[in-house]
Amino acid sequence: MPSCGRSGATEVSSALRRGREARGLTTRVFITDSGCLGVCPEGGCTVVVYPEGVWYSPVTAGDVDEIVERHMVGGEVVERLLAR
């Protein structure tokens, strides 16, 4: 069975933090690592953005800049990464 931990969750979390800091969002965007969210994607991990409750999966560190820029900064859902 796939696992976020084995699919780059640490790298995704680190990239999210770097993206947040680079865009000056540290007082508005909080990043919380979690245990299993019950979605087991191949080739990435699962990220949930609140307050919208948008689930992205599978996400790799290479997808993070797009999520930060388009969703967290611009308020636009990244359709291609939506959990199905």
C-alpha cells in the first residue's frame, strides 16, 4: 500500500514552509503535519488546504510552488492536483 511518508511527505512539508516564508505568509498560513488522512496516492502525498477544505493528491515537492502561489496567494484551486 502506498504511504505519504514513503512518498515524500517530509519534502512536501519542507517545501510548503519555504514557500510560505518566501511569500511573507508566515502570519497567515499555518502548516501542520498530520498522521494518515486515509488517502493513499501513488507517487506523492496528500495536502489539505483550509478553510476551503480542498484536498490535493498526489502532491510532490515539485507541485508545492503552484499550490502556494495559485491557491494560498491567489485563492485559485489547482484543479490538476485535486484528490479524486
